[in-house]
Amino acid sequence: MEIINPNETKRELERMFTEGLGRTLSPYEHEILADIVAYPDEKRISFLEMMKELLNKHARIS
């Protein structure tokens, strides 16, 4: 598991959710991402990898 800087994680999650939802994120959604980024490295990176896998599977189905 590659250690990714928390700020990079936040930017990547913001991009993934913005593109996936087709809209900008609300202030509360930004707060949720900030909470996720504050997780310890292992949990934060696991969440990011899980979201990437979900989006890739969704892209293949569409």
C-alpha cells in the first residue's frame, strides 16, 4: 500500500466524487472528506483504494 500525502488524498477524493456525482461538493461533503483525510494512514489509504475500485467497477458496468 503506497503512502499518499493526506492533501493528495483529499484532492483525489474531491476529484473522484465531483466527477462521479457530476456536481460540486457541498460544504458538509467537504467536511466529510476532511474527516476521512484525518484518519490514520492505513485507514485513509484503504478508503481511497476502496473508492477507486468502486468507481472502476461502476465505469465498466456503464
